[in-house]
Amino acid sequence: MPVFEHLNLSQLSAVEQEIYRYIVNNLEKIPYMRVRDIANGAHVSSTSVFRFVQKVGYDSYPEFRFYIKAFLEEKNVAESERQLSLEQRIQALNMNIFHPDVEYQIKKMAKAVEKADLVLFMGLGASGAIAQYSARKLASLGYFAISLDELTYPIRSFLKENQKTVLIFFSISGETKELIEVILGIKNQASVEKYCITQNHKSTLAQLCDYSIEYAIKEERKEIYLDLSSQLPAIAILETLIGYLKTE
């Protein structure tokens, strides 16, 4: 979580950037420091510190210092909530987070995989790592399974006439632009069955796929771009799928 959400760093002067860096690097100390202490630490004037405080939206230094203290408390609470023990994480993985028909859905996907000539797993980031793990597992069972995380690759080269292909997408949000573009590019391929494993059953990806298997978990993010949401439900679905597959 950013300290100053609406602060545009590119608009700061060189002096203001020095003050910003010093504050961020010494955040835990700020509630106990005077303006003069920050000025000395950042090698700027006390007036420059006052101007920075006003620029980030505070009328006085005590008000700014109170904000920093409150920010640190909120940050510590958020971090403690993320620090779940192994037992807590396992307990959180219960049937209530899945659709009531999840077992039927997984069995249906297993039958499609058994009939497929090619199984292609796709995902980005952490989901891409799970796609690689999935392909390796299926290949170990004798299936022709590969993973693809370079989503600009011309996927049509994998799709042959009279070939049954199953595509399985992993995406927590279900709104991964690159995966959606892949589906839109092959939507007229009748011999391709498209599955997605996602947290969002109303997502664009879920709507575009032939079938989706959903789960409900709390989204966890650090900053706006770093998704730390648990992948345990997706792994559970995958391992259950593998258990239903026949060994080639």
C-alpha cells in the first residue's frame, strides 16, 4: 500500500524527491521526529519539509505525523491478516469456496481431456507457473500436454484439422487481456473446447469459455499490481482432475 496514494513522483522537484525518499526509508521513525530532524536527514531546509507536507495534503506537520502513524498501524494490521499459518490456510480451503457442482464439472473436464489429442494450458504470472505444472503432470501420465505463457505466439499453429484440442486457462480475475484475446482469436474453432479455472464466474474469460470452474477466495494485493491471492483452490481443482484421468 503506497504511503501517498495521489502523489505523482514525476512532478516532484529534486529537493522534494530527497524528502520523499528519506520519509519512505525511515517511515517507522517519522511519528517521533521533528521537522528539523527530517530536514537534517534529507539534507534540506525545514522550510522545504513544510512545503512537502503541504504538497501531500496536510496543513500542519502534527497532522502529517498523525497520518504516518495511522498509516503504519493500518499496514501492520493488513500484514498480520496476511500471515496465515499452514493450518489456517488448509482450513480456508473447504468446499464452501467451490460451486456445489464442482465435482461434476471436474469429471466433465477429465473426460474431455481423455479424448483430446492436445491439451494446452495457458496463464500469466503465477497462473502461468500453474499452467506449466499442469502440463508436466499430464505429460507424466502420457498425455500430449503443453503450457504456453508467451500469449502472442500464433496459437493457431497448434490447432490442426480433425484434431481434438482442449484449452485450459488459469486466471484469478478472469480479466487477463492476453487470454481474452487468445479466445477471441479462435472462437470459431469447433474442434476446440475451452475451459477456465477462475475466481470470477462473471468475468469475461468465464463467459467466453465453453465451461468454467469457479472458486471464491478473498483477493489479496500488495500495491495495485502485485496480486498475492491464493492459488490453492486452482491447485486443488487441478490435482482432483489428475486423479480422475486414466493413465495412458
